[in-house]
Amino acid sequence: MTEPIDGWIWSGNLRLFLEVLSHFAGYDFDATDWRTIEAAVQDTDDDNPDLWYAYPLVGVNATLEMSLARAVGGEEMSVRIPGAEAPELRLRADTLLSAFAAS
């Protein structure tokens, strides 16, 4: 098993980030997914490992058990992506993190 991909994005980019990543995993991300995640990440804290929120993206191409946590007092969202085994998916996930962390 490969190491999880770790990084951060701007909180305002979270929905689009998850929609695009879900597409690569072959998962149909919908409004219910978004409402669930949007509510759950409000109580997260990236400085406390017990306060991260995990959400599975179970697609036909990959199963990604996303972990998300807000930077309290900031606009950043920490992201951990285990399950990206295929080199192409790892590259895409890493590229998405870079793109959605840009100003």
C-alpha cells in the first residue's frame, strides 16, 4: 500500500476539489455528499488528529477514504487521500491539491 497523499487547499475550493477528485475515482459525487461534508468539517481541527473528518469516495476506479480538517482561524482545509494506488490517480490527486491551494 502506498503512502497517503497529504496537502491543503483553500476551504472555498473544497466542493469543486471533491467533485473533480470523485470524477477521477469514478464516484458520483452529489448534493447529498456535499451537504454531509460541508456540515461535518465545521467541527474539525487540523491540529487535533481526533477531530479530522473521514468520508469515503467509493468509485469504480478507486476507493478513497478522504480525511479533512479545517485550520482553525484560517481559510485552509487540510486533506489526506489514502487509497490512491494507481500512479495516474496519484498524479491527478497531487495536481488537484496544488491547483486548489493556489490563490
